[in-house]
Amino acid sequence: MFLGGGFFVTSSKTNDEDSESGAIVTSYDGFLESSGIVFNLVAQNDINIDSISFHVTNSNESASVSIYTKSGSFSGYETRRKFWKRLVSNEEIEVTEESQSRSTKPIYFNSIQLNANATQSFYIIVNNISLVSTEGSSVGHVYASDGVVAIEEGYLVQGTFEDLDSVGKFNGVISYTQVSQTPTSYPTSTSSITPTLRRSAFPSNIHSTVPSESPTSKSSAIPSSSPSTTPSTTPSIIPTTTPSTTPTTTSSKTPRIMSTSFPSRSVPPSMVDSTTAMLSDSIEANENIKEKSGGVAFGDFLHPACILTLGVLSTILY
């Protein structure tokens, strides 16, 4: 559908009720030839950019293209390669032969996710073929918009991240998918090139398959059903509420800060030795009494514990 102002707009529904695919198609009336172009794109809604095709001079089997992108405007970064992410590297170009407006077939790449009002810049460089653009008048001026995506005038270039040429308008097609505000039921299997600027309204229903690199700042509402497969590298700050069933085989690196509520039940060796000696003396005294009294002593009718008690009392009194 031609909307005037030098651009066309196409839009179509996908099978997914929560998203809508579309494409902004600029005019192909350009005649300026160059090795590439750099320009800004402004998202007017939440979108994912999926592919780009562009106007070229002719078909060439050895023609290729490299596409770079960065978040934000290209202004001030036109010759600074390290700030750009490469989307496509020397990919072969296939050219359609529809009328006199020769265009490449779509160049696909990992989707670029943009929130509404976000700016994304693109740097396109071709080899063994010429890119065709329309003459521009003011860099940053919006010359094409479909209510979802707006394209601004940029600069023609004659080499990769080299000096800029004249002002030009990108001739081509940029395909996108409008993003639903409803969160996905499952986590995505691959990460997007650019992170989302806003968090989702609700967490995903399915947990991630790999653990996070750092612990969460808040504890989860529901504890895990099973312990972790590997022990933690550092001890816990707070002790467990229940004691261990078996004693530890090695001593702790740091002593206990607080004393235990009850003393240990083990008996010192000195107390055991003295008690054994008292019991032995009491039994020997009882035997002496038996010899003097004709074979019977009072201790014969007592439990050994009683004999020990009498021995202790005799030691104290005498």
C-alpha cells in the first residue's frame, strides 16, 4: 500500500495471535551509488527487527554484504568500529530481477529487540556491487514511517568505518515483528542481541535450565524440593536448627562464638581411676570382715554400688 511521502507499507498477521509481523518498504527511486550507508531507525512500538533487504545496481555472483548495528544513534560513532556489533559478515547477496528496482533478497539475522521510542543504528557495507540510495537533505530527518518504525536520513559511505560521504536515504525493506505485552509461557532458548529495557510484568512459568551466576538478593517463596548437587564453597552464616546425626571428622577453622547450653557428658579419666580404686578398696575391706566374723559380712547383702558408697563415706570420715 502506497502512503505517499516516498514510501510503502506492508503488514500481515502471523499465526501467533500475540504478535503481528510487518515491513516498512521505502521508495526505490534512488540513483546515488556507494559502498554503503549508515542510518538510524526509531521504534515507535515494541518490536523485533528480523531482516533487511536493500536496493543495488545489478546482479553479481561474488557480491557480499556486512551489516553492523549499535544501540542508540550513530552520531559520533561513524568511524569507531569497536562500538558496533556485527550482525552479518560477508554474506552472499542474492538479487531479485523485479522490474528496474533491483533488490537483494532478505538478509536474516538474530532478532534485535527494541522497546518503543528506542533508537537503533545500522551500518551496511557491500562488496563487488553498489548500494543505491536516494539523495537526502538533512541527517536525522525522518523520511519514512509506518506508525511502527521510522527511518531517518543518514550518510553514504565509501568504506568500512571510513570518512562519510553525502547525505542519503536508505532504499530498502526492513521487516519486523510487533511484540506482545503478554509474557511468554516458557523461557527463550537463545538470548536476544540487545536486552530488554523494561522487565516483564510477570515471571515465566518455567524455571531456567541453568543456575544464575550469582545468588538472588531475596529468598524464594517456595524452597527447593531437593538439595543442590554440589556443596557450597563457603559455610553458612547462620547454623542449622537441627544437629547433625554424626560427629564431624575434622575440626572447624574458626571456634564457636557462643558456649554450648549443656556440658559434655564424657567423664574425665582421673575420676574414673579414683572411682575404680574406691570400689576395689571397699570390696577388699568387706573380705577382711568376712575372715574375722567367720565368713559372713554385711557387704555380702549389698549391691556393689552400695559398697562403693560406703567406701566413699568411710574415706571422707576417716
